[in-house]
Amino acid sequence: MTAPARILVAEDEPDVGMLLQEMLIGEGYDVQLVTNGDQLVRRAQEQPPDLIIADLLMPLMDGLEAIRQLRNDTRTSHLPMLILTAVGESSRVVEGLETGADDYIIKPYDREVLLARVRSHLRRAAQLPMRNPLTGLPGNVAIQAEISRQLEQRSKFALMYVDLDNFKAFNDVYGFSRGDRAIHLLASVLQEQIDPGDFLGHIGGDDFVILHFGADPEALCQRIIRVFDERIRSLYDEADLQRGYLVATDRYGVPRQFGIISLSIAVVTTYLRPFANVDEISRVAADLKQAAKQVSGSSYKIDRRSDAAPTNPLIDRRSGNSPDALIICRNEVARAAIVATLNVRGYRLLIADTEVAAQGLLANHPHPNLVVAEVMDPATITLWQQLNHSTPLIALVHDEAVATTVRAAGVIAVVRLGNNPLDLSDQLQAALAALASNPV
């Protein structure tokens, strides 16, 4: 036998509350009664019911504010909520529905109408897969409903699309049980770091969504990344941590070295421009997430456009025929100069600081059109030689001895690294021009 549906009733008039409680118990429901909005919020958060019935006018906190808080809490945002209202309060009914109530019942209520509406909302809620079975967080249906609600209300929020990098390799090496622990760890970090009132949902797999209502989503990204990068190391065997990577095959069956799991976060806000619907804002988020995943290690990309067109050139190139360029460079200043130079020339950039990080990017983009790599040891040359033989390499070297070594390995374009980013950019452009005139 299944447990009876649990209904939480908030009514400050004792006679009305007791009568409603007895009627619902008589229909086989498990009913709890509270007398104000503050008790309603706390009780629902402690033990979420299956349905909420709340009077509009209550002491300490009215029904509208209670529903608003419960809709903004991931533990209760998916629940069906009905409001009780007196005749003549039509404006309050409209406000209640816009706040997040699913339906309303006018007092004095008709017993059969009230029971029919309770059954209808419980039946509808039971048919929807509202929560992800792994984390218990609101699932895809609830996420889409919440985004739609916020867009309809023209709320100012940031949609943050969070995804794990190198997760498949981790799952393949350690098994699905430890993979589930990694997903639980991410869910815990997100729950801890988001602000009160933010919405957190679990799309499925290693994909999560946050609706952040604060003014600084970038700071939230940085907090999440900092804490996650610290904690995820606890799930690795010590030998793998010391080595710094796992060995697994990519989707093409090629053995590769995959670094420690990291995060890619896409951030789309309604601060600067509106979105018509869930599809529109989610498409932008998906594009940004792909851009974030083209950078090794934990990273985030924020959409800062003020209107729908023109779109970000970095994102536009995903759908065109722009060439891929893999950058491997440990020096941040030099890497920034390389990125700026190649970005202007229309490349889609895959950015890594080490050869191991580069292999993680190559798992999804196995055939770059160009490699620009700082050569510190033979591993870089080995990685290049494993690619398509026609892929040109621009080798970044620190001295003539390394330059001689890479030329002996068949590298044509060599650039000397120094302390001047402008000089590096000039050398890189000259190397690109030489490669264009003498293709491999």
C-alpha cells in the first residue's frame, strides 16, 4: 500500500482550519495544520508535503509571501500550492497566481469543488518527474517551469548552466558508484554556495542549473569553482592525484590522459536583455557552455550582450567552418597574447596550460587545424605527432637548443618566447603567414 498524500494547511482561523483538516483526513489524506505563514514556510522546508493550501491573510507572514519564499526554495519549488481567499479579493487572487500559486479556492468553499481541485493537483504532480532521483533536486520539468515563470514575471536573474569536464573518463576508470559520488559532491557544493532564494535544479547526468537572483553571478562562479576544485580531489586515488591524470579512451577509442575533473559554467543573464522563452535562453547557455569547455580546467563564460544581435563571434564560429586552434602554454601573459592574435584571425580556440589538459580537449575536438604549443619537454612533440600528420605546429621555445630539437622533429614554424607580448604577437602573425604561403 502507498502512503497517503501529505497536505500542509495554513489557516489562522481555528474553526475554519479544523474543519478543513477534518474534511481532508476523512478523505484519507495525511494533514498538518499551521496558523501563520512563518510556520508554513518552516514546516514545508523541514518536511516537504505533497500539496499546500494557504490562506491569503495570516499573521506574521501572509500567504503570498510564504508562497514566494517556498517557490524560491529548491526543496519546495515544485509543490502544488492552492490559496484560500474571501469573496471580493480578486486583485489578491491575481497577485497570488502571479506569485506562484497554482490555483485558488474562494471561502466559503464548496466541499466537492475543493476536493476535486486537491485531487486534480495531486494527480498532475504525481504524473510529472519533478525531482532527479539521484540528487533529489528539481528535475528537468521543474527547471523549465521555473525558468518560464521567472521570464513571464520579467525577473532579473542569471541562469547558470554547470557541467563536469573529464567526467566520462572518471566514470570509466573508477566505476559508476564513484561517479555518482562526484555528482553528489557537485550538488552539495552548489547547494552550499548559492544565495538564499536562488533556485537549483539537476537536469540529469552531470548537468545542473542555477537561477541566481543576486547582482554578481561572476563572484558566485568563482566561489563554486574554488570550493569544488578543492573537494573533488578527495574522490581520486592518491597515486592518480600524484600523477595528475587518469588514462582512459575517448569517444573515438583513442587512449588519452585526462586531468582532474573540473567545471564549465555558462552564465546568461536577463540584466541587459530579455528572453522570449526557455528555448531561447537555454540555447545561449548551451553555446556558452561549449565555449567554456574549450578552456582546460574549471572556467566560466558570461554572456554580456545587451541585445540578441549580433551574437558573440566566439559563439558564432561554432556553427560555421572556422578552423580549430589548440593552444598549449603555461605562461598566462603569453597565452593571452596568443589568444588575442588567433581570435582576431577567426580561429575557434581550445586553450590548455599543459599537455594533459590538452588531451582532455582533444577528446572532444580530435582534429585541430593548428597547434600553438610551448615546448618544455618531448611530451609536447609526441602529442603533436599523434595528431593528423598535416596539422601544423607553431612551437614556442625559450632557447635555441630547444628550437634545434623541434626543427629536427619536423617543426617548420618556431617562435621565441620572451617578456614582450607585442613581440610574441608579431612573431606569431609572421609564422601564420609563412604557414599560409607554405601549407603542409
